Amino acid sequence: MTAVFFHSPSHFAHCVCGGMRVFSDAYCWPRVSRFVHAVRWFSTSGVGGATPASRAEMSHVKPASSSSELWRSGEDSRTVTIGRPHVEATTPEQVEKTFRLSVLARTASNVQLRRYLEQLQPKDHALALAAVRGAEAGGLRVDAKTNEVHLMKLMDGGQLRASMELYRRMIDRRMTPTANTYATLMHMCIQREMPEACQKMFEEMVKRGQSPNTKNYELYITSLAMENPPKWEKAVEVFDHISRDRRGKHLTAMTYNSLMRVYLNMTPFDWRVVYNCYHELRNRKPPILLQWESYLLVAEALRRGRVGYIRRFITYLDAWFCVTPIRSVEFLFGMALYVGAMLVLKAIISWLVVIYYERVIAAKKGVSESIL
């Protein structure tokens, strides 16, 4: 809305009360003048929780018309919807200055900052740090969603120390991170083979009143599977807790895969437990989309349990038909290979049956001729 008021001429206003148009401030009635001044004050009020700037600070800020050009609209310039921000700055110093001046000019908020961070590449983590630093210097209070995007960009860029500093800064400011933020940190702990730290992250998230999402449960069960020995009792308890949900929104193929990893690391090992988990995944109502990783886990269990080849082959066919799309070249090639293999097998069985009966008939003929 700020762009609309910034680009509107100062002498143009519409008066609804009284049914007349006013084209100059000199002819405005007192009531209309107060309305126009109120609208102008509201249009230049704070955006995104920014603090008011002093006159000394505003003297270094670009005019509203030029600062609003930092956030260009889409192809249609008449639309009020703000598109992706187009920032011409390429160095961290320029980006920091651009966001600081934009926040002071009330043309940038958490929405623009978040969209700018989303369009950055993982290698541009320095620009992400500069953008957030400049926005905070301008008086913007960065919210949890923007910090979530910022943390993901730092993680993608390999900035682990900066990610943990951002997390501690959020905690110090009494800002509760989102579930996706915790999922990103838990995934980092899993990658660095720190299952205990991952479990502490999950427990702290629950302690702070944040409801875990599906990714949090998957990573938590995976961390329990990484323990030596695995905490299978705790994993089963968590799985039973999320399976009691009527909507079943947290039960996915990845959740079952995490539980099967726990069963694979159990001592003593029993392949039937893994196979029963896979069978429950296949027969669950409403159905859950199967992943090829699920078959690889159950195939590993069948191999370690020295199960017969027939069961392995049937399990492979079941998983392949579920995972492979019907309208694909792989499915057609697999069906042709399957039909060809069945025809060859049928021909071999028919040939063996014919040979067997020929020998039986020949033996009977030899016995009858000897009797005669």
C-alpha cells in the first residue's frame, strides 16, 4: 500500500462525504483536510515493526519514490502486489546499506527480506547475513519465519557456526523457533553423527511448546536408530504415539523407514519384525505412498535373515509395481521383461513335462513288448 500513496500526487484526493471532488488542498473543507492528513500519516507509518527514525537518520535516506523502486512489482506495474525484490547491490556492504535505508524509508518489511533470502543461492550466504544485519540496523524486528529462511540458507552454505549463533540469538531474544527450524538443526546433528544432540533438540522443542511436524518425528526416530545399542523401546513408543492420531498426518513412508532402521540394528536381530513393519506399511488405510528405500530396507532384512528366494522375488515385484509409474518407459520395459521371462519359464516347464511323459510312455511300451 505504501507504493500507492507514495506515487499519488499531493493535490489529488476524493471526498466521499458531501458528494464532491476536491483537487486542491486550498479548497478542502476542514473535515476533508483532516481525513487527507490522516491518510498520509497512515501511509507513512511503520511497516514490519520498524522503529520510527529521527530527522538525522532520515536526512540520509533516499526519497520515497526512489526507495520504493527497490521492490519492483511484477510485469504489470499497476498492481499493488509486491513481487520478488530486485536488489541491484552485489556486495555485502551494498546489500546491508540498501536494506537499512529501505527499512528506514518504510519500504521493506519481513516479507521483502524473506523473499530476498529465498532467491539467494547457497554460495551467497554472506549476502544473507548482510541483508539481515542491515534490516536490524534500520530498526526491523526479524520474525521467526524470516529467521527460519535465514537459517536454511546458512545451512545450505555450510555455515554451521553461524547457524548455531543465529539459533542462540533467537533463544536469547525469547523467540520460539519454528518446527522447520528445529528440523534443520536436527538434520545437521544427524549429518554430523550426533544423535544425542538431535534428541536434545527435539526435547527442547517440545519443552518450549512447539508442536513437532512429520520431519521432526522422522529425524527423532532416526537418531534413536543411530544409538548403539538402538533405543528401540523409545522409538516404538514414539511411533505408537503418532499412529494413534486419527488423521494420521505424521505417518509417512519415511516414518516407517526410520522405524525399520531401528529394527535392523536390534540385537538379537529378527527379520520378521522388519517384514511385519513393511507389511503394515503396505496394508495401511488410508494407503501411504511407498518409497523404494522401504524395499531396500526390507530386502536387507530378508538377506540377513537368509529368507528363501521366492519370498524375496515376490517382495521385489510388489515394491516395483507400487513404485514404478504406469505411464512410464520403465514400467513398459519391466512388463515386457516380465512377460518374456514368464513365456520362457512356461516353455521350459512344458519341455520338461513333454520329456517326462515321453520317457514314461517309452518305459510302458518296453514293458508291454517284453511281456508279449
